[in-house]
Amino acid sequence: MILHRLYEQRLIRFMKGRPRPSHVAIMCDGNRRWARENGFTDVTHGHRVGAKKIVEVVGWCEEQGIDTVTVYLLSTENLGRGADELELLMEIIGDVSDEIASAKGDFRLRVIGRAELLPQELCDRLSEAEERTRDNKGVRVNIAVGYGGRQEVVDAVRELIGNLAGEGVSAAEIPDRITVDSLTEHLYTSGQPDPDLVIRTSGEQRLSGFLLWQSAYSEIWFTETYWPAFRRMDFLRALRDFSTRQRRFGK
């Protein structure tokens, strides 16, 4: 532990004066594999341990002056898992939202995804947690629940076209009104900056539909570490790596 703290301090010194991301998106992957490899017959224990990690990591983001964090908790594909595991996941997601809303960091919670796919009890818990943090001034925390990147784009197009039609824009004129900027305004993350850095744990090296539109020019950082075992040292290593990259934004 002493060596870890010394290494963390070294990383912090290295990053002094270097660029930091303003928005970090995190794919919290590997909960079940962590549980299996640590001898737990009930893999849902990994979800419980992973859930406790989320508020801790948001606190690390606050320490580093990061304004926005988006955490991928439940994809639309995850909704096809077994009933028992899903029931537990729904409970854990509700607990995570409560913990974020109650944290002393004054965090601002926003839920992104398809709420209609979730149980009403969970929707009510999420809405209540959002309302409790509405006037907070701390780190903005998006939790992606019932989220799919392709579906987000489809929903944005539908909403944009519906609004244009409601304004009386003709069918012939609508295509010219669909632009990158106008569509961005209808994404779940409307009004927020795109993520500068996407972190995925567990060794998988793909986005799996996470923030497909928003992460077009994000820096991606992968780690073999499973989410429940993700340490402050790992987080700082991701920031160090980000600080050394030359971002080109397609230029």
C-alpha cells in the first residue's frame, strides 16, 4: 500500500500542468469475471462490489477537476440476462443512484437511456435521485441505464424530425435541417461536452455501443483490471496516458 501511494504521488506530480479530460466516460466491465476468479460461486457479488466502486471513482474525478463522468451500468443487451440477476442489478442501480445523490461531493445526477424499459419502481428511484441533485454544483454524473448507442441516435433523429414537423417544416425541407449540431441537441447527453477520455476495464477492447456518436474523437484507454479491482492508481495512469496524447480531432 505504501508503494502504491508513492506511485500515485509520482503520477500526480507528472501530470502537474498537463491537460486533463473535462469529461470521462467509464465502461465498468468485468464484475462477474472478478467474482468467479476470486472464488465466489454467486457471481452477483461482483456487481455489489463494483457498485461500491462507482462513487469512489467519481470522488477521484472530483479530486482531479473533472467536470463530467458518464458511467455505463446497464445496456439494452444486458436486459436479456436471467431474471434473478436482472432483479439484483435493478436494485443495485437504484442503490448507486441513491449513493451518488447522498454523497458529500454535491454531485449532479442525470440518468440516460430508455426509462420505459426499466421497472417502474427503479424509474421512480432514479427520478427521485435526479431531483434531489438538481441544484447541486459538483461533478455531473451520468449513469447510462437501459442504454444503447444506436438506439440513442435513432431516438435523436425521431425527436428532431418530430419537432421539425411540429414547427411546420415541410418534408422536402427536413433533410436540410438535419445537421451534426441539430442532431446533437437531441441526444441523451444534450447540453454536455463529448467525453475526452473513455475508460474500459476487464481487457475487452471495444465500445460495445457506448456513446457511439459522442466518442467519435475520444481517447480510449483499456486496462486488463476488472472493475471491482480498479484502483486510484489505475485511474491516475489513465489520466497520465491521456495527458501525453496529441489530440487531432480528425485533422
